[in-house]
Amino acid sequence: MTQRLEIEVVGRRTFLIGAGASLAMAAFLADLPALAQEPVRSIDEALKKVLGDTKPTESGITLEIPEIAENGNTVPFTLAVDSPMTDASHVKAVHVFASGNPQVGVASYNFTPASGKASVSSRMRLARTQDVVVVAELSDGKFLLGKRNVKVTIGGCGG
């Protein structure tokens, strides 16, 4: 008994969708070395990586986060940086760190003058009671720092 070989012709639309997906994946893989870097495990190391030798100013950042988090799995936060967001003076990036998590880097957000304002609302996971540190990188090379201690009562990995 012989087997029948069937050939399916791919349509133009299907081909274009596949080609577009391949290009998107290639762009993602181009950044893979940056994504595959060893995670930073201490807050001092993370701050040194962002700040270098620059000393940040401890003002200009509003960090709204509960003082006591009843569930460490989803801790809501809102942060805002005081900035005119003009071409001459704007926030380039904001980095959020949690000092007691196994990997201290929580998130990084990039901004442009077109963003209008430098503010973010999200949620994070906190493994235990710890400091949440926010560093804002300004267009003039200066840095702002904000910090808040959050007590985790349940749901974390060790309150």
C-alpha cells in the first residue's frame, strides 16, 4: 500500500502574517543578551548599576504604596516624578527596586517629553517586609530617589 503525499499551498495573507511574526521575533532576539544578564540580587549592586558614582537627590518623587500590605503577592503602587517634561528637562527613566526580593529589580519605565507626565500605577510582589526604592533618571544626568518601607503581613515568603 502506498502513502499519498499532500502538499498544501500557503496563501499570501498567511505568508505575510508568518513573515511579520518572524521579524518581530528577530527584533526580540536581538535584545536577548541584555535580557539574559545575571539578575541583580542586592539593592546596593542595583543602585550602583543605575547610578554609577552619581549621588541622587532624595526629593521630587511621590511614591504611594501601602505602609502595611496584607497580601505580598499583589501590592499596588503609584509613583510620579515632578518634571516639566519638556525637551530641555524631562524624566528619561524610572527604576523600581524591592530590597528584600530574591531579584531586587521590579520594573523600569522609559519616558519621553511626549509622555506628558512621568507617572505609573501598577502592582508588585513583595517577598517580605522591605524597602521599596524608586530611582528617576533625568535628562540632565541627575537622579532622584524615593524610598518607602512596606510591612508584609501575609502572602509573602516570610513576613
